[in-house]
Amino acid sequence: MANLGKGSLQQDISCTHDGIMVVKNEQDVTEALEIMKAVRNDDTHVKRGIDNNRLHIGWVPDFLIHKWTKQGYDFDRMSMREICAKMKLEGYEHFLSSDKQLAR
């Protein structure tokens, strides 16, 4: 699979004329979205993952980790189930490789 982290988070810091600092974060996720769409549309993806005892379930972009960290979430302590649910709740399900639920 391609390197989905290729579009890393870019940060631009500037000051306005009245001395206010402005921090702008952005990340180009175009290629990653195209890859994830292809994976979602691949009918054999889940079966191959089960056969190999390893299933790629999605990609969490840097901007989303940054956003959640600023909101007080500890991404490293979140379960995959919590991450997937939060992504769906916030409208980022297009970064998941399937719409299937994780087994309990």
C-alpha cells in the first residue's frame, strides 16, 4: 500500500500587523482519499485481511490527531473502536477502509 503519511501536516505561523500570532495548519490528503476509496471498493480487501490475520481498517491523518489532541483526547490511549466511532461521528469515515463494525 502507498505511504498514506506522505501528505504531512504543514504549519504556517505569522503575525498580524497588530501583533496577533496566527497559526494555520493544513494537510493535503487528496492521494490518501483516493487510495482509501479504492480499498473500500475492493470486495476482496476484508477477506484478504482475515486470511492474513491482519486487516487495514483505515488511516488517521495527522491533522485529525492534532485536532483531537487540542480537544484533550489522548490518541495513544484510544482503542481502535473509539477511533473509528469518533471518525464516523465527525464525518471522517472516508478515511476508513470499510463501513463494517469491528468485532467485540
